[in-house]
Amino acid sequence: MLKNNTHWKIEDLKIQLDISTYCNAKCPQCHRTTPETLKKVDWLPLMNWTIEDFTKAFSEDDLKRIGEIHFSPTWGDPVMNPHLYDMVKHCFNVNRNIKIRVSTNGSIRNEEWWWKFGSLAKRKFEELSVIFAIDGLNQEMHERYRVNTNLKKILNNMKAFSEAFRAEAWSQTVIFKHNEDYLEEIKQMCIDHGSKRHVELFSSRFDKEKIYHYKDNFLEKSTKDVNFIPNKKIEKVFCQWENLNEVNINYDGSVHPCCYFGNPYTSRNNSFFENEIIKKYENNKNELNVFSNSLEEILLNKWFNSDLKKSIKENPIYQCERFCGV
């Protein structure tokens, strides 16, 4: 049941975190990719967090209170970061009850690395799960969206990770028209390669168009996708991320209430910056960054506790209405 929390709090906080802007894949609908060339957008800098960046952003006191960190692939694949192993090891050393999630295309590194990574979760209560992106039953179907990735390598890496004692492999399929008739077979293939939980979801990046062109090819929206109604009437907005006590932290350290806010903010979407709540965030951006303020201070900031709440209640922006409107 959705409810209105008093505010975000650091106790049991869930964090969606970007630690890299590097990626080996060229997914056509990715925020970092240009459809015309399938290359990285020009304005996105190439960078990786170091272990020193991580410990600066999250003190040991913070880590002891945080409930979950999800290493996210919004602007790059976290497994491209050479310090990911050390970050996860540090988290477990400080807080054995923390949950660690990693989302990846899985076509990075070898089976030995993945087994070693999975072995980081050694003790009772330590939870380490990796979500592998598998979007087809064969290479041709899979790379229709996961361009530049190798399905066989992903399946082998997932199997190796799952064989570590306390590691838990998950799998995820984005549903398009070209793979919608093969979902059960894809799921079974993932289970056969160690997946303990398989998730299927529709792409939210078609907006009003049903066809997405990239280079000389195209993606078609699944015929099964009836979840998004562009002109639906919104009666009320509940902030689902606040309800889950979850925030999005960008590669530059900026803390956002959700990825739907963080993505257009980072890409400097012009119309997005016309909103008053975004202008107020911009005026306070130095205070809302984990490299200049503690995470707890950020969550207690007036922008999170007053300005944003008032905006959601009285004049929600498009992103709030689309993803959290009821």
C-alpha cells in the first residue's frame, strides 16, 4: 500500500548508484547512446568512481545504516568499473546486513572473475545479487537490442556467478515485438544457466511512438504492452521512491529523488529546466551532492522535505505524473 512518509531517511535507505559512464554495449534506447550512430552522446564524460570516491561519498557510519545499494547501469555498465569488486567488499566489511544489487549486460569479464565476485558474499545475512540482461533466445534475437554483447558469454558468466555459495543470479528480459512470443523459452534458458529470479518488463522509452528507429534498423513496441496510456487523467501523485525510501545518485555525486528525475536533469533537457522545482534543485545542487555533503544532511535538506513535497502535492511535473500518478 502506498503511503506518504514524513521524509526520506538514511536508516534502511535504498540507493540506485551510477559508478561508471563506460559501457561495452550499444543499446539503441539507452540514454548514453545516439540512435544515428549507436555511439556515446558527446556531452557524457567518460569516468569511473574510484574506491576513494566511494568511501568519500559514503562514510562507514552511513554504510552501517544503509539498507541496499543497487549499482545501476543508467549511464554506463557498473561492471566496467575496475573498482566494483573492492566497493562491494568494503560494503560487506562495514555492514554485513547490507543488500548489494548489480545490474549489467553481463557480457563483460570472464567466468573466473564472476565466480570470484559472487564469492564476496561469504557470511550469513550477506546478500549479493546480479541482474543479467538477456533479451533473446539466440544471438540474433538478443542483439537486436543488446547490440555488441554476446549471449553465450552472458549465459556462461551468469552460470559461473550463480555457482558461488551465497551469490544469487537474476535475469531480466525487456519485451519487444520481436521477442514477445519467446518469453517462456528465454526464461527457461535463464533458469538452466543459474537464474533464481526472472523478470520481464516493457520498455518505457517508446513514449507515444510504437517504432524506434536506429541506424538502418528499428525496434517495435510489444503488442502486449498496454500499461502506459499517454493521456490518462491523474487524480493524485504518490512518490513511489519516497514510499520505498529510495534515491538515485548520479555519476557526479548528485542525489535525485528518482531516476526519472535524474535522467532528464543529467541530460540537461531544456523543457525540464523550465519547472520551478528543477530551478530550486539547481540553486541547491552543491548542497545535494555526496561529495560536498553527508548523505543524511542531503536527505534532511529543505528541497527534499519541503520544496519537492509541495511540488508533488500542488503542481507535479510530467515525470511525477507519468510514473507515480494514480
